[in-house]
Amino acid sequence: MHAAVGRRTVLREDPPAAVDARRAEAAVIAEAYRSAHRGDDRAALVAAIADALADLDAAEERAEAVRRQVSRGYVRAGAPAADERA
């Protein structure tokens, strides 16, 4: 059905080039973390996961802020007047 690749889910119907590009991107990111942690694979993995979780939290906070703004917009607009409904 699908596989998790890089920062998004790649459907099996996606062209192989998209999958290859995501894997290449993931390899570059992995090497950057490994270099930053002087070859310590475990430390690099932990740092990458911690950063990913922090990014996920930030994305969830932004999404919640957008939902609140949309909700306030509906409340402010209110129900249409009787003559507007007809």
C-alpha cells in the first residue's frame, strides 16, 4: 500500500524516481547527523529522532493554531440573518 520514505509517505504507485530521490535525501541527512556526532551512529540517530519529534510538535502546534483561527472565524461570522437564509 505505502511505505514511509524521507519526510512523507510514498505510495507504491509513485514513480521509482521519487522513491530514489527521497532515499538519497535521507542518506544525505543521515550522513550530516553522523558527521555532526563524529561517527557515533547511536548519538546521530537519537539526535535525528529528537529533531524529528520537535518538528512534529511544532507542526502540530501550527495546525492547532490554524484550527483555532478557523473556529473563531465561524463564531465571529455568526448565523445568517433570517432574510439572508431565504
